[in-house]
Amino acid sequence: FLIKFVRLFIGDRKTAPWISLAGFSLFITSPTFKFGGSPEEFSVPFLLGLIYLISKRVKSNQEFSMPDSFFQAMSLAFLFWLKYSLIGAWVGFFLYIGVNLIVKKEFLLLVKTVLAGLSGFLIITLPILLYFWTKNALWNLFHVYFSVNLSSYSGNTKGFEKLIAIIQAASKNFAPHIFETALLLIIAIILIFHPHIKRRWKTLAILVFGGELFFVYASTHPYYYYFLPFSSFLAVIVCLLILYAGRRMQLEPLKSRLLQILISMVIIGSNVYAISVPTTIEDITYERSSKVTSNVVKKMKEISKGDEITLLQIGSIDAGYYLQTNTLPQGMYFENPNIPYENFPEIINSQLEMVRKQSIVFVIYTPVNRAFRGYLNEKPKEVDLLAVKDTPVRIPKILLKNYKLVYSTFQKHHRQPTLLFERKTNDL
């Protein structure tokens, strides 16, 4: 999509891949991309596709067609079921189309556009619903994916207080990215005040970017990887800046040594930046590293001596233990998402119930999750201290009662433990 975007502005087809490579390099060398593995990462191709479509229509001054609505609705559906906080750009996109058709009183075209969009959405959605229906899990799908997330994940703030919290979360998330934020602000100012860009296209740009911003930070959490979708906008901006520089200096594409140097500087500079920037944020310093996971898995296999491994990880999101042991989780809540304990205690309570019943052989205890630390703070009578390598660690009493510590290690940055417990009785 980046290559197709660049080709909208330049005739030389050989040059477009090189210029797009500069924008792509800025994206893949971002510290947020290095964190990786999140739904935000998978949203980027769809965002680039949407940006390309909008740019194409703006350049040709054409209205969006029904096929545009159909295919963008498919993108919306894919992201909706991947992580619905990523659909903000498409909400803005379809809001623009709908309002534009209503203002023009083109109601028949509005109905056709709605049907085209609905068809695209259902093509992705129906197989998903059918799968959960065949597994008798439709209620679980709607309960966990919608009810629990919407009512529990973002806390109890509402109205104007919620809006302020969203702005604060976005500001905190953008603050470490000074260069990228400055670029976005400069381009936003140019876009808003550019005399040759029609007001309706400015409105569309604001709705798309603002919609994505609002939905991503609607949870009011400033997690580091939340910045990743906005890297797609930055990749496009870098390509535009290179094109602008080449045009201003009247450089002939690819044949210009200066333009080649400019592109090389962006590619090399972004890699140097990614290597030199220290990962100091809490989400990364926890470093669910493959080395720690591999050592714990090795210990479990050593103890089990070929027997089936059943496990539960408590205190953080899944760090790869189930995958590396080829083990299916034994319960619905096999990890700890960042849902405050007071909002949805069922997650931790059900995990501790499995510990009480000793229904699994191994428990991996990684109390780094904010929600789990909230439980430890709220339930002091249910928690004991255990000295591990001269470091006191707060651990649920029921875990100490029914399981024994067989392996321990600490994250090097802030001494957060990863503890492996084995079931005390082996005759279950």
C-alpha cells in the first residue's frame, strides 16, 4: 500500500519502492514495533490501505464508491473481531460518507452504500459467529469480548471525565515519541490551513485520525504499543516529505545521488534510533523474554519426566508457556489481562479456585500485572510473604499451601519474579 501510495504522486514506477522503503523502515524500527505481537501491529496494513484509498479519491476528486464501502467494511470487520478499539478510523470514514450523502439528500445511494458496507462486514462476521455457535460458545463470545471489556477494562469514568482521561492517556503515550509527534502536528497544521485542500477532505482526515485516536485510547490506558497504529500515518508522512524534498530541489527520481542519500539516511537513521533508544518503560522492562520462558519450560519438562504437563500462569498475560509446552489451558481465565480486580474479580478468583482444587500440576507465578497487584493489595489476609533469593515476594496463601516452589528467577531491571510451583501431592 505504501508503494501504491507513492505511485499516486510520482510517475517513475522504479522509484516508488525505494521511497516507500524509507517510510516502512521508520515503522519497523520503531521501539513500539520491537515490542510487537499485538493486534495493533496487524492493524497497520489495513490503515495503510484506508489511507491509500482516501489519497486516491482526494487526488482524483472522486466520491467513494460502493466497492470502496464494501472492501473497507471487510477491513473494519476484521479489526472489529481482532480488537474493536482499532476501528476508530473506519468509524470516522463511514461517518463522513453517511453524513455527506444525507447532506446531499442522496438517500437511495445512502441505502445502497449501507447495504454494500453491511455485506462486507457480514462476510467476515458470519463465519466467526457460526464457529462459536457450533461450539455452543456464542454467549461466552459476547459476554467476554463485549460485556466484560466494555464494563470492566476501562474503569468507571464517564462523560467529560472520561474525555479528559482519554486525552491524558494519549498525551502520555505520545510524549516519549517527540520526533514522531512533532511530525504529526506539523502535517496536521499544514493540512488544516492548506488553501488548496477542500474543506470536506480536511473534515475526512480529522474524522479518520481523530476516530482512531479516540477509540485506541478509549480504555484510558497509555500502554506503549498503543502508539503503533499511528506509525502507519508516520510512514506515509515520511514518504510525502521525501517526495516534497525531491520536487523542491528538482531532483530526478533515482538518478539523483542526493535523493538516494536522503532515502539512505532515513533508513539507516531509523535503525540507529531503534537500536540506541533504551527500553525503559514498564511494559518492556518486564521483558517476557524467551530465555526466561525457555528455562521455566525446561524445568517443567525435567520434573514431569515425559508425563503430560498441565499449567496455569498467574499474575500477567500469557508469556508463551502454553505454546512451548504444547498445552491447552485448563480454564477460561488462563492469564491476567489488565482488568482491575474490583471491576471483575471472577478472573483471579477462578484461577485461585483451580489452585485450591490442585487441578493443574504447575503454576507459574509472575505478579507483574497491575490488576493482580491490585488483588494483592485488596486481600492482605489472603497473602503471605515468601523470601526468594533474599527478596520478599507476596504470594497467595492457597498457592503456598498446595504447591511448592521448584524454580525462581528475577527480571534484571526491576526485580520482578518468575516463580515455578509444583503441586505438592502427585496422586491426584
